[in-house]
Amino acid sequence: MGNITAIGLDLAKNVFQVHAVDAAGSVVMRKRLRRGQVLAFFAEIPSCLVGLEACATAHHWARELTALGHVPRLMPPTYVKAYVKRNKNDVADAEAICEAVRRPSMRFVPIKTTEQQSALMIHRARELLIRQRTMLVNALRGHLAEFGLIEAQGLYKVAKLIAIVLDEKDRRISDIARQVLKMIVSQIEDTQARIAGLERQILAWHKNNPVSQRLATIPGIGPIIATAIAATVSDPGTFCSGRDFAAWLGLVPRQNSTGGKARLGGISKRGDCYLRRLLVNSAHTVLLCSKQAKTDPWLSSLLSRKPRLVAAVALANKTARVAWAIMSRQETYRNATLAA
């Protein structure tokens, strides 16, 4: 096995597929491994290039292979799919991964550290709890609407409905319904407390991370967005410019151009949907609440020509470019010229 130069490893939960080739590209080995056999197998092989799809557990296996002296490379599954010949199966997938990892034009995903993954886990848990809180609040609103109790939209308005449920003297709700609604209220309050606890952890991570602190100096970016970007983008040098970073987030028009004629549609929505949503929501808030934004000539001109939604996406694109510039130059925010 000393002539192996590249390996395609198809990851799975229990059964892994290996496809190994030599320097000439000839197949040296096709092998199926159980989960417990993977590290022992790679420990016996001389250092080589190992290709993996950037899917679940990929960063863990990349760190393990690095510790064994190999050179793992993570690739987006979309880029690997083009190299699959005919039918899809584990053997064909491993062969496609091995072929893709040796392409000179292939784009690779930086390997995340355990610290970065831990920080992102806090964000994912917070996002899950927020969805659950929304479900509980909607259930509470729906049940109380059956009794003619309606409140305006917004999370802060739910406090009035909760007060009605907890008020034993309010006879607009029957005793049986009140018992059920109290359980929902208890779940809402418990979920809210857990979300607050996760946000305290995010703030603590933010205070100990210099990249996140520099990102928080950008108008419209707070600890939540700053920590999410810092934990997601381990190496800003992966992107050639801020425009490439904004394109990776899906904040640029989707193209369907041919024959020298440009056809542009809505934003592509590629890349990290969580970061994109945070940046767009932040842009909406800036447009609605920021006095400085209302006097900005660029935004004023944009709002006079485009709908507010389009202006928010454009502002999110600009914020992403500024964030890339700050991470690349390791500077704090000064002005919008950083995004050039």
C-alpha cells in the first residue's frame, strides 16, 4: 500500500467506503470499512491526500486523519456530484470523491476546530429553541383565540396573554382550559430561560474571541452575528475578496446567462443560510431603526429606487464585504471603504 497517493473516503454512520489510487490515477484499492476499522486502516497507510465530502462528522474525521499524518480535504457535496458516473452507490461516491479531490480547480472547505464547532453548536441549539418557542407561542395564541382573547403580533405582546392564563380570577377561560394553557406557559417560560442561558454563553465566547470583537464594531453586527461569522469562517483567505464572501453567502443574483446576454434573477441563496438570514434580518433592523442609516446617501438613493426588501439584501451584502475585510486585515471598523 506504499504507492497510494490519494484516497476518496465516503463517510457514513457505520459503513465507510475507501477508493485509493496511485500517482498515475490507477485504482489500487477498493475497500469497505466498519466505523471501528477506519482509524486503524489509515494508521497503517503512509501519509497521503484524503478527500471527504463536507457532510455530518466530516470535520471530526478530518481532524483525526490530520493527527495520523494525512492531508484531508473537505469538499462541498454539490461539487463532488458532477464526478459520479451513472448510478449512485457507496463505491461510485468514493470514486467520485477521489477524482474530485485531485482536481486543481476544486474548492475546499476549511477544517473547523473543536472550539469553532462548539460555538456553532450554541447557535444551532439557540435556533432550535427559538423555533420551539415560536411553536408554543402560536399554540397559546391559537387556543386563546377560541375564547375570543386576541393580542397584537410580537413576542413581547404574549406577556398579556400569559397574565390572563395565570389570573385565576379571570373567568373568560374555563378551569380545564386553564390547566392545559398553564403547561404551555410553563414551557414558554422554560424555553425562554434556556435561550437566555445560551445567549450568555455566546456573549462569553464573544468577549474571549478577538475576531468576534472586531466584527462587532461594524454597524448592524452584534455579538450574535459576530460570533456566528467568526466560528463559521475560520480562514478569510479562502475567499479572494469580500464579493466572493458575499457570493458564498448567497447574497448575489442568481445567473442564467448565455450567448453574451446577462440574465439575473433573485439572490442565489447558496452557502450558509443561517448567516445569510442573520445578516438580512440585521439589515432590516438597521433600515427601520438606525438614524444614521436614514441619512446615509447610498441607502437613501437605494431606497428611492428599490423596494425595502431589495435594499435590505443590498445592505446585507455590503455588511458581509465589510466583515470579510475586517477579518482579512485584522482591523476594527473605520468606514465603508474597507469593503472595496
